[in-house]
Amino acid sequence: MDRFRRVNFHRKRVFPYYLGIGLALGCSRIKESRRKVRSTEWYDRTVLNDFRDEDWYENFRMKRENFFKICAKLENALAPAPKTVEEPLDVTKKVAIAIYWLASSAEYRTIANLFGVAKSTVYECVHQVCEAIMEHLLEEYVCFPEGDRLKKVIKGYEEKWGFPNCGGAIDGTHIPIIAPKHSHGDNLNRKGFYSLILQGVCDHSYVFTDINIGWPGRVHDARVFANSEIYLKGDNDSLFPEWRKPVGENTMPVVLLGDPAYPLKTWLLKPYTNRSTLTNTQFNFNHRLSRARMTIENSFGHLKGRWRCLQKRLDVEVEFACTVIGACVVLHNFCELEKEDYIWDTYSDDTDDEDDDTQDGDVEVIRCAKALRDDIAAAFANNNL
């Protein structure tokens, strides 16, 4: 009887143990049977082995060699953790997934099927790569010109665009976003869609030299500008060096070019308004300025034409949307500096120049700025500049 009790007690202890093992093995087999079979052939074979230059341009907006140059710059930032449960993605595939999303704005599901990964993996790659670009490449590729580089910009504007002593052009553009959960009315712009404002300064070759991202779409360009670092430096006479060019009885400092939405400054020129009453001299000045100011319009066109995610509503959180926009600007500058051809249709921003004649500053500052603009316009009319 005692023996029977001992055997029965042993069975009661051992049976649950083996039952637990059996259930665990069964669950793992069920998980394995339910795990999706994903094909990586498109990227591993077609992209890496069969893509020609035009295919790289179409899908990743850059040549193969430049794609791997970006990967090398981000390798340390995107290296996988030493201990992971599953085999981690290599850096090149992470960058490829993120750049493909930026260039196409395809759904995560579509990109996951192309690259043979889960949707959550696409999400992680986009976030990791964009954040790494902003942290490690922003200062290298978006920086205001100084010294010899500024001289090159000034020379480029004079020779290519016909405007002397110009250090860049400034404007803003709206990036569509989904309506934020809180205070979404602030992001509803005058065109009726939700957006964030990207203020940019560019040089003569469509490279952005300064960006300001994140103001809600409802805000006026002049307010964004007045709260930017560019404005503070300009009003403190620390934006450009004192490189002046004789203009009649006046001297012309290095200037930025803007549209009528910006205030007229001695360091920021904009067109004459009231077009119906313009003199020939003023009309000619507007033509010269508008021609050179097209660099910023073209820069935005190339930016949105390359990175199509900026053309449709960014279906991400507002905070991360700023990161995406910044990463696109960095990649745009990389492509322009590497002389990548722009082979896509030029994107039209379809923005109206705001006709209000914005102005700020005291009376004497405004008078000096208007006098300088009049002297430059007269010099243009007399072919002295």
C-alpha cells in the first residue's frame, strides 16, 4: 500500500512536468507553422545583382556607389546589437528599406512584401535610419556657407543667375501631414490641408544651407522667419561678413533674396510690390531678383520630386514628421553634392507668393533698406551691376 502511494505520488509530480514540455513544443510548432514565409529575392538578388544605374535612380534616387557611401557613413549608428534573438538585418538593407519608403511613400505592407520582412521591421528601419541621418549627417550636409564656400556661392549667383553679392535665397513650403490629435487647428493652413512649415535657405546650386522645421501650417512665413536663427543673425550683423560691393553712392552688403512675404532689410532683398504702378527700373529689378530667387523654388521642387513622401500626407507622428523632413533635406543635399542627375518631373509646389508687403523694424532701418534697393535697381537699369 505504501509502495502504491509512493508510485502514485511520483506520477502526480512528473506528469505535469512532461505535460508542460509537450504544450511548449506544440505551441512552438504552431508558431512556426503560422510564421509567414517571406521572400527576400527582390532585394538580395534583383536589386543587389541585376539593377542597372537607371533602376537605382528610380527606386533609391541615387547611383549604387552613392547608396553604399551613405550606408558606410551610417554603419556605426545602425550596427545591430551584439545579442539578438533573431538574425538582425544588415545596415545596407535597413538603409534600403528606409530610402525606398522616403522615395516612394509606399505603405509599410507593400515595402515589407518587397523586402521580405515584417511591417514592424519596416517601421523600425524608417525610424532608425531617419534618426541616424539627423544625428550623424545633418551638420555635415546642411551648413551655412562661410569663407571660400561663401565666395563660391556669391560667384555662382552672379555668373549663373545674374545677381551680385548674393549669399542665398529663402522661402517656406508646406509639408502635408495627418491631423494631429491635439490642437490640430493650428496645422490647418490657408489652402485647407494640415501641414508643417519647412523654411529653407539654399545656394546657387540647389543645396540647402539652413532649415527651420516644425512650425504649424497656419503660421505666416514672416512669423516663422522672425523666430528663426537666420533672422537673429541678420539683425545682429553676424549672418554674413562685411563684403561690400559699390552701388552708386551706396555699398551693397551680402544679401539673401526673398519674396514679398518677408520684410525688406539691408541684408534681405525682396521685390517691389504694387505691380500695376511699377516703373521700368523697378520691373527690371523684380525680374533680376525673381530669376535668382528661383533657386529656392527649384530646390523645393527637387526635394519633393526626389522624396515623394513629402508630397502626400505624412502618416506619422508630428514629432517624427520633423525628423523625416530633415532626413529628406540631408539626402537631397547629398544627391546634389554628388552630382546625381535629377530625372523626375519637376514638382510644382503650387504656392502663391503672398502679396502682402510685410515689413518690420524702425523707420530708419526701413528707409535704409529701401534706399539700397533703389540704388541696386538703378545700377541694374544702367548696366552697372
